Amino acid sequence: MIAYSSQKVKEGKIVKVEVEFDDVIKKIRITGDFFMHPEEVLDDIEKSITGLKKDVSFDTIVLKIKNIAKDSNTQMIGVSPESIAEVLREALK
């Protein structure tokens, strides 16, 4: 199954998620009008979420994103780990 979700998040930007899944997340694409520096960290976030069960908890997603962002000294503008997790959980419903 392929699902989509798009939301204007509390930080003021649009976050879009396209996710392919059955029991596990097979592929995910996160886009929007937010900024992340360095940009390639978004690829690492997508890779870290791929393979998780479709009913993964909000907190687990947030923790994965925060750990990658911290390890890469990432600056997020107009988006937060919580916002990405919220849009992803919406797409997985």
C-alpha cells in the first residue's frame, strides 16, 4: 500500500510524506517547504525509518530522527522531529 499525508506543521511549513508499506515500512519520501542543513541528513532519516513496523510508535520515530540530527549536527528550520513523526503517523493510518 502507498499512502500520503501533507500538513502545515506548527513550525509553519508544509511537510509531505509518501510511504509504501505492508506490515513494515518499505519506502518513505519526506518533502516540503522546510529546510534542513546539511540536506543529505533527510536521506539518513528516511533510511532509518525504512524497515520499521507500520505501527511504530510516535516516540520511536521522534527518537530516531533526533539521534540522526544530533549525530550530524543538523539544523532544522520550519520543521521538528515531532512534526515529521506526526505527518508520518497520519500517513500510516
